[in-house]
Amino acid sequence: MSEETNLTMEALASLCKRRGFIYQTSEPYGGLNGFWDYGPLGCELKRNIREAWWRAMVHRRNDVVGLDSAIIMHPRVWEASGHLEGFTDPMVDCRACRRRFRADQLCEEQGAKLQKVPDGRLRLPEGMKCPSCGSPDLTEPRSFNLMFKTFVGPVEDASAVAYLRPETAQGIFVDFPTIVNTSRVKVPFGIAQIGKAFRNEINPRNFTFRSREFEQMELEYFVRPGTDAQWHEYWVNERIKWYASIGLPEGRLHRYVYAADELAHYASACVDITYEFPFGTQELEGIAARGDYDLRRHQEYSGKSFEYFDAETNERYLPHVIEPSAGVDRIALALLCEAYREEWVPTAGVQGGAIPATPGGTPPTGYEPRIVMRLAPCVAPFKAAVFPLLKNKPPLVERAQRLFEDLRRRWPVFYDEQGAIGRRYRRQDEIGTPFGVTVDFQTLDDDTVTIRDRDTMAQVRVPAAEVAARIEAALGTV
RNA sequence: GCGAGCGUAGCUCAGUGGUAGAGCUCCACCUUGCCAAGGUGGAUGUCGUGGGUUCAAAUCCCAUCGCUCGCUCCA
């Protein structure tokens, strides 16, 4: 990683805290690794992401319904899903020095291979030694589950064990028969869900990118067996389009297509949509063709039928599923990375536009630095800010407040009369507000105001009555 | 999880055993006729936390929590 990108992530984290987007949880207690709080601006950003997704995936489609299932489900769900066995890293402990190591890693280092015994358990080959102290006195490989465990009811015994969901998808699969029976849906159709999920990650890293508590937006789209490939391709394309609509251009997104030997045994295809973060190109969303694996497993483990009766073909079958699964927090982080700019802008009297700042440099004569978040208007926390040009002139203040009250009925809008007008513009630049609407002395004559564009800093004068329509147009169709 | 580095005000940081600081930010008033940092006044830190050494600890030692980087892992 270069020094420059390093600086950028630090600068972004610093701005996120300074302006109230995202910061560590439980700060007075020293923080807690892998958990984050979204402040006043961050929670608006996240709401906007969720709402844009829900509109695109549910409200504007005829073939998808929504769901909000419980975070804690019957523990057998996680046996059926494979999470109880699959979500583990086998570890061995050294009895001599009490250190703990990854079993597969330890074997590989010593030129051996972890052995599997017939009952499915893992065993160390002969002659393995502790990499730390050299003792051969090692425990058998043991699994440490990445699911958070808790107890249901007052008694903390084995029969009361439950887990916080490590993904939202299983709620959809488990509810599949009920939704089919109650919602008049017909294959192909989808069930969408947004919600928190929890994984006890060994190593949270890269700001919020890998967290222990995170939020997913998942669609399970059920299709006729045999149509998997075409629907998979359809959803990959749909999702890329959606990212563009919230301000992540296709140029910075990539598709990582899984090779045959990388796929889970039940999957026929998987494509990750990745984004060029400063710390590397990393996944935002995975789109997998999972066959009928999930429904089949729940049918087996529950003993109930998960089959679908297709009235068109008069067949009974387990639908196959395409799963676009996105992380809200990762999308929020990508949007913040994409939007963040340090610029040098001309001061009064200097011609020309803003130039990108050199990290750590000082602006040339006639320029001064600004930080601007170029968030797409549809995801920006505030859609506009309203200012009286001067706060000590009551008619300006009164008219500005009236305009503010008018606009806030429709969108989150910010009002500010504090300090010089230029400073107020800059404050809004840093939090990504796309428009600054200023009431000045001419407003008192003809009721026009100026609208200042965040990105170009250019101003246009329009009738106050047209401001709402201008904002609406900028929000687009998202 | 391992190794290395780091933790002082909201932010960026100075302060290496002897009375906690600067710049920016923030608040009040003034000023200000469109792009921040003009005036006056003000607020904010038991120096991440807990122990220990010492007459005395932000400073030295131990533990712990957190952050960054590398390895590892993964969504």
C-alpha cells in the first residue's frame, strides 16, 4: 500500500468522525473492535442507500416482495444452512506455551497436510511441533465458531443455545413456503430483506470494511431449474446499473467471476461486484447461483415440504435461486471513498476552476484548499442548505427561514446563518450537501434566490418558488 | 491470531521525570453585500484504561482496550 492511499483513508476516517458520519462505538469506554456507530450524517447516508435499494428491488418491481425476519432463529436453521460446520477455523493449542495456531497453517508451514478422519473430524499429521516453542504437545484441531452465541430464556444450558444470524438469507429460505402460500407469488419471483447480521471475525480491518456487526441487503430470486444462467446474468447487470445510479461509476467497479474450482460445491456461478477502495479492490456484493441447495437442506432438516407447484407446467419442484447479496456498510464506505476530494479552489479574482490537491502540499498563490464530498444527491444526507446572506438583517433571516420550512417538508434540509457565507458553503461541501440556497437583498425585491452548486461552485439565480423543482430534478429517478 | 508501530482538546499534533500546550474547530457578541481562517470574549483533556516504580509519571515498568501496517483470514 502506498503512503498516499494510506493518508487518504486516514483523512476519510478523520472527516467521518469530525462531521459525524461514522466513528467507533462505545468511545467513552475505549471503543470495541469491529463495531461502529453511524452518527447523524452517517445514519442518513445509510437510510438513503437502503431506501434506494428497496425502491429498485421491491417497490418498482412486480416480482419481488419484502421480508423482515428475526435475527435469532431456531438453532437447527444453522445446521441446515451449513454455518455451524462451515463457519469455523480449526485451531490447535500448544499445551506447553499455551499459544494457539490455525491448524491448516501450522501443517503447511511444516510441509504437511491437515488430515481428515472418516467421521469428518480433523487430525494433525505425525511430528507437528509448536511453531513458537517447538513442543510436540499440541491439542487436536478444534473449531471456533464465527457465529455469536447466546441463550434463549433464563437458563444458560445447552438446550437454550441460539445464534445471532451470520447472514439474512436464511430467514428468506425458511419463510419461503409461507410466502408462497400467502402472497400469490409465481416463479420467477424474489424475496428481499435488509437487516443486521453478525460474525465474530478474527480480524476486523480497514475502517468499517470488515465489521463484526454489519448490515446486509439480500435478494433471493427463485427461478425455474435450468434458467439459472440467464437470470444470474440478468441480476449481475441489474446490480451494476443500480450502483451507477447511486454514484458508483462502472469504471471503478469490477466483476470478479469465480472459477469452477473456487465455487461452493452447490453453486453453478458466482460473480463478485468489487470496488477500487484505497486499500485494494474489494467486494461490495456477491451474486451467486445457488441451485436448490438451500431449500433442499431446509426440506431435509425440517422434514417439511419446500416444493413449489408450478401451475403453468403442472410440475412440482424446488426452485433454483439467484442470490444478489450486498453489504450496506461497504456500499456506504465506497460512496464516501468515491465522494471524498481535496481540492485547491481559486480565491476571489483568480480565473479558472478547482484543481486537485497534492496530498500534503500547499496550494499555489491565489488558491485555497477545500474538502468536498461529491455524493450523488440521492444519497447525500442533506439535499440542500438554506442561508440568509447576513444574519443581522431580519428580513433576510425571515425569508430564508420561510424557504427552509417549505423545503424541509419534502427533504432533509439544513439551515445556517452562522458566520461568513463562504464558510457556510464550505461546511456544507464537507458533508456533501449538493445545493446552497442563499437569500440576499435582491430576494426582497423580486423573490429570487441563488442556488450554488457544490461541485462547480457556480451560482444561478432562480425564483424561490422554483427551488424545490430544481432539487427534485437533481435527485433523478432513484 | 502473530509481528512491528502508535494512543495528549472535536480534528492535526508539540511536549522524555518537576504547575498540561499550539493551530484549526466549536459557542457568544461585533464585523461581513457571495466562497473558510477580521475583532473581543469563552468552552473543551483526571494525557485510552487499570495497576506498579518514584518525594513527584503524559513521560519509566506491567497488563488491558483501541488504531495503523505486514502476515493470516475473509463477506
